[in-house]
Amino acid sequence: MERTLFLDLLNSKVMMKTKAHSFCFALTLTLLIGSCSYSEDSTESIQKLENKYSLIKNHLFIQYQNESIPIDSTIMVRNSNYEKLELSQVIGNQPKLIFRLSERHCSTCLNQEIQIIKSIIDQTQSQDIVILASFGAFESFKAFSRIKGLNNFMYLVQEDKLNAPIESLNIPYVFVLGNKSYQMNMTFVPMEGYPEISKEYYSIVFSRVFGQNIS
């Protein structure tokens, strides 16, 4: 069963992409193989595996579609003090892990990811995480960042400022933004109900990009 799903993904159109996107594919295979612990004697277990495979595969296509999308470094954002800054000022001289969220996104999805991100911040004291958030009112943004304890990491951005295909899907997502290329790299879409997949993604990114090991 596992081998069939593995070969199906291997032979999919995703493999037509260039090696520049190999991170997404490698991560997806790692997560898929890691999930193959169900017994083939159980129809219910096989169905769970197929559902998880389908979810990962769909997210993989989204990730490929949004790899290397340029981000305008002059986009204006506001911090929790209502100070206006260019995105380049926020990013600084080092790559950053960007978590993109909106008040319109699924609250369960956001809470799952924020809990993981806060755990990473507590572990690493990292300043390499930036949360770009869209809210209709600054007061809502400020209240959200305060309640979540993320005042120093969250920046308010207008809904239509990030020119990426994934924006039209109205889902939270994560990517690495280089301080020179200003392109979306290592794009990842968190999956509700699968926090272990997010944790694996962050572990790989922090090790590869920031040279830090996280649990």
C-alpha cells in the first residue's frame, strides 16, 4: 500500500518541476513515508493513510506553484505601535521565516500553528520569525498580537499586497524570505489536525537555514 502511494506521487506532474523545488518534494516524501505506520490489515487504517496522502499531495502542488514568487521589499507594514516600516526594514540582513495569516483564516488552523511557533521562539529566542498579518482594523490586529503574546513578531499588512497565487486560497502559509532575493522559498501550507507535519517542516528549516536544532 505504502509503495503504491509513493510511486504515484513520484510519477506525478510534480516531478516535472526543476531541482530548485526539490526541498518541497523531499519534505513531502519524508512526511508521507513517516506516516506509513498503519497496518494493511485494517481497511480503516488504509483509508486514513490514503486521506493523509491526498492532503499532502494537494498541498505539495500549492507549494510548487508558489515557489520563487518575488515579494516587493518596499511593501509598507505597521508594527504593534502603529509605526510604518518598509518590509526590507523588518527583514534586515538575514533571511526570515514568514508566517502569513489573516483574520479571515480558519481559527483552528491559526491556533495550531501559533502554538508551534511560540514553542520555537521559547526554545531558540529566535528573531528570525516574522508574522505578516491582515486585519480590517488596527485595533483588532493589536488585540490579537497582544493576546497571542506576539507583539514583537507581528506586522500588519494590507490583504492585497503580497503578490502570490496562494493569497487567493484564503489559507495560512509559511515561507522563507531571503534578504537579497526577496523570493518565496521553502513554501509550506500547514495542515489542520497534523501538527507533527508542521513541526517536521520547522525542524528542517531551522536546521538548514538558521543552523539551529529544535524539538
